[in-house]
Amino acid sequence: MKRRPLLPAMALAMASLTALPAQALDLEDMSQPEREAFRAEIRAYLLDNPEVIMEAVAVLEQRQAEAQAQNDVDMVQSNSDAIFNDGHSWVGGNPKGDITLVEFMDYKCGYCKRAFPEVNDLLEFDGNIKLIVKEFPILGEQSVLSARFAIATLQTQGDEAYEQVHDALMAFSGDITKTTLDRMAQGFGLDVEAITAHMDSDEVDTVIAENRALAQRLNISGTPSFVMNDQMLRGYLPLDEMQRVAAEIRED
């Protein structure tokens, strides 16, 4: 579409305004007829060239995205110890990796289960990524029960036992009950009584409370949510997207 040229009145008004000192660039100083003519010319131009509006919207959205990204970086930096060095979260992947991926997850979250093999593939194919898992049960009683079970397993049975339980819970699709968890622990040869006795302990309460408080500070309200080095990755991401982000981090 050919753009309609600015009409003389609008051009004159703009030229007059830009020629004035900064303090005089006030549309309120225009007379009512001048103001109405100026607005009419702007409206006519935009109606003839609506793509200008879309261009402005695109610029606004880009600026908002950049501002959000910077805000996320600031939040991650101000909470870095709690994110990367809390002392109670399970660590997988390559503990000495040049990139750290932190996942906030819920065992009843369908998108967490969908992301599970993608994260495992990322760790396997890359080989230089450290994974930190943060239990963030937000989807009801079964979420809390399974998180307590997993945390109690880590604290009483160790890292290898936790990994077995975590993988099994991520693959499990039925209702999670105490009986289900007991059978799972028995299947791995774990100390069921020790895990059960620890599930409602203060130590488990503390982990869940600290993870929830951290998620709130990071404006995380859903799962899965990820932190990759200083970047927030909200929601499910396919393998190729996570690989792209990792590559960009290494290029910086």
C-alpha cells in the first residue's frame, strides 16, 4: 500500500514543534483548532498506514521482552546462593559442568513428565551440564506426598536412591498413595521404615518451604520452570530449544 503523504497542516505543525525549545513542545499550547487539525492528520495517516501501528507494537513487545529478561537475570543473581548452593537439592548430570540447569518440578505435572526425557537427553548429549532438582509440589496432596517421599529418600538413603525414586516417580502415571510409595521403595531395596518415619520431619518441611519461598521470589508459579545459569526458562522447552539456550550462554 502506498503511504499517504503528510498533509501540509500536519507537516507544518510538526516542523513548528520541532523548531521550538524543548520546554515549548507541549500540545496543550496549541489552539483548539490547531489541536483538532493535528489529531485529524495523525488519525488519517494511521488509517492509511495501519502497518505503522503493528511496527510500533512489535517494538514495544521487544522492549518489554528485553526488560523482562534483564529483570529475570537480576532476580537470579540476587538469589544465586539459594538457587545453586542450597545444600539440600539433588545434583545430577556433570557436577563440574560449565552450565548449571536448575529445575523446579512436580511429580504430578504432565509437562514435567514430558520434559523429563528431554532433560535427560540434554545431559547425555551435551555431557557438560550440571542438573539441580528442586521439589516444588503445587498440584495437590499427591504432589506433596510424593515430594516428601523423594526428599526423605534423599536425606535417609542418599543420592543414588533418590535418583532411582525420582526417575520412577517421573515415569509413574497412576495415583500416588502411601502404599504405592512403599512398594516403590521396597522394589529398590530401600529402608521403607526409615523413609516413612522421616517424611513428616522438620528437615523435609524446611526443604519444601525454602523451595516455595525461592519460587515466589523468582515469580515462578508453574512447573516445570528452569534456571540455566542466569536465565529463567519458564515452562516446558523441547530439547533443541534448551540446546540453543545453552549454546548462546557459552557464546557470551
